[in-house]
Amino acid sequence: MDVSHFRPGVSRQTRTFCSRFCVTGQSDDFDLSVWTIGFDARLRWPLLKSPQFSKGQLQPYITVGPAIFVAHAEDSGNFDPPNQSDSDTSFGVKVPPRITAT
């Protein structure tokens, strides 16, 4: 099982919309957070084995498995009415390749 939390800093941004004419505006900060709960199967390849390192000094591996993604967004001043929030849950697949050296 793998649990992770991601919270990007979404700061104030300037945006421009153009159709017949252009309008520029600013958006305030808003909070966004994503929790991931994954159930992984891991396949590992031990490399550079020696008597001192019986499981290898380099162990590249790949994980794959189903995951639940829970996202929550909260905005305090960009839209009318202010102080809006929303959450969403999705199911998907996680496939993060990683390399571990010991």
C-alpha cells in the first residue's frame, strides 16, 4: 500500500482572454490538495550482487496497481459567490518507475 499527498502552491496569476478584444485579469491564490491511496505490486531487479550486498547494490523496480485519487479545491475570492470548495474522487492506475541505490 502506498499513500501520498500532493499540494501544489497555486499562487496569484495574471491571465489574458482575447476574442474581438483582450481582457486581462488576476486570480487570487487558491488551495488544491490531492491524496493518492494505491495498492501496488512491485517487481524488483537486484543488480551488482556481491557477498557484502546479497540483494544487490542497485535495485531498480517498477510498481503498478490500482489507486484512489481524492482531490479537494478551496477558493476564497476568485468567483462569485466567494468561499467555494469542492472535492472529487477518481479511480485509476499508478505506474511510477523508481531506482533505489543502497
